[in-house]
Amino acid sequence: MVASVERLLDGSQVDLLVIDANGKVKKHFDIYERFLSDDCMIILHDFIIATGPSKDLEVRDWIARAADAGFVLDLGVHKWGTWFGQYQRPLAILSDEGRRRKS
């Protein structure tokens, strides 16, 4: 699957990532993060589930950790309990890329 995405993107980056992973956000984010543009918009389904807590706890936990680490900007929860945010490329990655480009 990842090879197909890489082929389709052909060096381009993703500006919008939508994940409906039944709570397994980290698994999917870790796979696709390398394709994200620096300010990619991220949409996560299942932040609020009306029928009671379940996969929404995993989604909320991932968002809290990612926001605390500074690699997502929380833009809020909107219609249908869907979370919106913006990717903030970690500074360590930016400095590594900058060093590689200069070499």
C-alpha cells in the first residue's frame, strides 16, 4: 500500500490527510507522516462517539500527545465529532533536511 502511495505521489507531498482508522491513528500516522507537507491539514474521525467511549479514547490520547510534542496544532472539534488540526514538522527533521540539502 505504501509503495502505491509513493508511486502515485511521485515526489509530491500531501496537503490534506484524513484518517478514519477506528482509533489506530498512531499506526496510520507513522506510516504516512513522511509524505506530509510542512503545514498539512489533518482530519481525524471518531474524536467524539455518542454511543460511549471506545476508539475515541485512542484518538484523543494521540492528539493530546501529538499536541504536547508540538507536531500538531489543534484546530478543534467540528461537526460529527471530527477533529481538525495542522501538522507542524518537527524541528529536528527540518534541521536534518537542511543539513542534507547543503551537503
